[in-house]
Amino acid sequence: MPGDRPTTSETPHRSGGLLSNPANLGIEGGRSVLYLPNFITVCCSTPRSLPLTPTLTSGRRRTIFNSEVLVQIQESPQPKWKNLQNRRLQIWGGEMTAKGTLCPAPFPNFVTQYPDLIARLKATEAFEGSPHGVPNHIIMNEYEAGQGIMPHEDGPKYHPVVATLSLGTHCVFHYYRYSDDASSTTPHGAENSGTGRSIDRTPVLSLLLEPRSLVISFGDMYTAHLHGIEDTFEDHIKSPVDLGGDSDSPANAVHIGNWDLLQDQKLKEMITRGEPLLRSTRWSLTCRDIPKVSTNLQRLRGF
Ligand SMILES: O=C(O)CCC(=O)C(=O)O
Ligand SMILES: [Fe+2]
């Protein structure tokens, strides 16, 4: 079972780069997760020709900040999208076969040039122990308000480090543990993972992912935990003043482990005032390294 695999993921190297900044390492509980706010700045991600202010467009397009990546995503033609039941996505860097081999394809220019996302991810040193030293595969998920992703593991076909860039609206990202590895039943307060193992419904860690932030999961948070996003239209976050338990927060208010790292003053003020955070469209770029990559020769031979 994935959670029983030995932890081959090596803690991202922390001697330099972005991860050397102690301010980046302040996730509560010392979990194997790094949260980097403003990984892409509005300034760097906004071509001069585009307005800095949010624009309102029609249809699936929503009020968002303009960035080159978002413009390109929104302009991409229908055939680039895969439609799933509760969201749609694009795959960049090539398709992975059922056996976990990447048939490589070039990344779109806008993720390698403006901004150079791959170089920035390399600079974090999170992928130093990975076979290619950088991600070679990106899944770009699009979530409308009310959409999420069920608790799941990313699995052993990837090198066990995943970096996710959030664009558009915020989201609340939960990490879960299996409730009883030995049990095949689903105890109270747990749900089944679809793999026969039960999941404890109370997250071990929840993070508020701000727009343009990067979250990196590694170590046992990759190999032995699950992650997911609830399919909700609004998120209620506990403000630090609530933490004594003496508050008016709704019962479903979430305690987040990265309050001290948050940079978005507007979001923080809303949370402090006890206001829910309304979701809009969010795009996430989930960046990973697939160790096995097919060569042209293998491809010609059909593997
Ligand atoms: O959208 C996210 O932040 C998570 C996506 C994810 O977990 C995945 O693509 O495996
Ligand atoms: Fe995932």
C-alpha cells in the first residue's frame, strides 16, 4: 500500500535558495510541508500590456488578477482540456502511461519563460533529490466555486515531492491520515479512501493557500498521508483570536497551520472579522518529477 512504502523522499535540501529563509518554514507542527507566499508576484506575473486591476469577463471567466499564465490558460482551446466529473484539467510536459512512464512533450512557453516557473521551482531546491532535479510534469486543475478534490495520494509513479502553485482564488487545503492501517472497516468519523483503507476525517493539517502561493509537500506528507480540497462555495477560517475556543466561529470553521505565514492582508482582515472567504475560480499547477521518461526509440517500439 502506498502509505506503507518506505520513505524514499528525501526532505528537500534546505541549505540555500528560498527554503533557507526561516520565515518560509513556519508551518505549525513541523510537518513535511513548506508554504511560500507570493511565489509569483503580481508585478512579475503581469505583462505590462495588461491592467493590474481585476477584470470582469464573461462565461467561465471570472474576476481575477491578470497574469500571463492565466490569460494563456483562459485562451487555451477546448481540445487542451480534459473534463472530469467535478473539474477540468490540462496536462503539461507530456502524458504518463499506465505503467508510469512519461512520454515527454515540451512545456508551454508561458511556464518556462514568463514567469520561468521551472527555474523558480529549481531555486527552491525542493527537487534536488529528484531524478531530473526539476519537475517534468504539471497538472493544471481548474476549480469553479463549489468544486474540490477528494482526499487522495499522488502515488509512487512520481518522485515523492509535489509543488503546487495556486492562481485565481484562495483555497483551503487539507492533509489527512489513515485512521487505522490494520483495519478494513470504516470507523466512526472516518471515510473509506477507495483503497480499502479508512481515512480520519479530521485533517492533520489545513492550510489556507493564497493566490500566487506555492505549497510543497514531501516526506511522509507525500508518502503516508492524503490531501484534498472540500467542494464548498465558501471557507470559514478560525481567526487566531478564536483559538481559545471562546468564539462565534461557525462549527465548520477551520484552524489553519499557516496563519503566521499569510501575506494577504485583505484575507487576514476578513478572517479576523469572522467573514467567510468566498471562492471563485482557482487554477492550480501541480508540479512533479516523473522518474521514468521514454526515449524516442522506446516510443517507436511502442515500449
Ligand atoms: O489543486 C490542488 O491544489 C491539488 C491538486 C492535486 O492534488 C492533484 O492534482 O493531485
Ligand atoms: Fe494530489
